Amino acid sequence: MWASMADKNAPSSVALCSVRALSLLGGKNGAVAPLTVGECWARGKVPTASGAVSVQWKFCDDLVTMTVQSPEGTKGNVTSPSPMLLDISESTIRVDGVVVEGISFEVQGGAAVHIVQSRK
């Protein structure tokens, strides 16, 4: 079940977020790549064969924060929500406090992963 600012006015936006955001469908590997579709936040939890995957993200002052929780024993590729309000060239992305290059990176399941964008 996804929740976002669009829930009352545009449920199709929420559906688009959930279809695009999670592709851990069976097996132990997957991807998370949310589309913002004009929203300022979204959160959801989707059951998979390996266990539930939860994602939440929000924009605050044009900067994104995101948390991804996936089952133990899984791994996947996480991409920051797109489009971002502040271009990546003007910002820094940290994953669990560590600066990373680009907007896409591999993560291991089992613990929440926190992604934070800040201005350069």
C-alpha cells in the first residue's frame, strides 16, 4: 500500500510510484527507483517472495531524503527519486553518512538504508 500527497486527488500517481519504485519480485535481487511524478513525498511497503520492502522519500527545501528497508539476505540497486528538484551537480548524496558518486548504488538488505541529499 502506497501513500502520498496524491492519495485524495490522483490515485494513478500513487500507482505509478509503486509500479516503478519496486522490482524485487521473487529471488534475492531487486531495484528501487521511485518516480516523483510531481509529488513531494511518498511511502509504501510491498510484499515480495523474500519479505516486505519498504520505501519512503520526501523533498524538503528541494533536497531529498529516502529510507529503504529490504529483507535480510537480499541486495539491490537503489536510485534516488527522479526527477530530483536540485540537480545532482549542485548537491552531494550520502548513503548511511558516506558520500557516493551519482544517484544509483548497490545496497544490502537487512537494515534500513538512509539516503540524504545536501547542497554542495
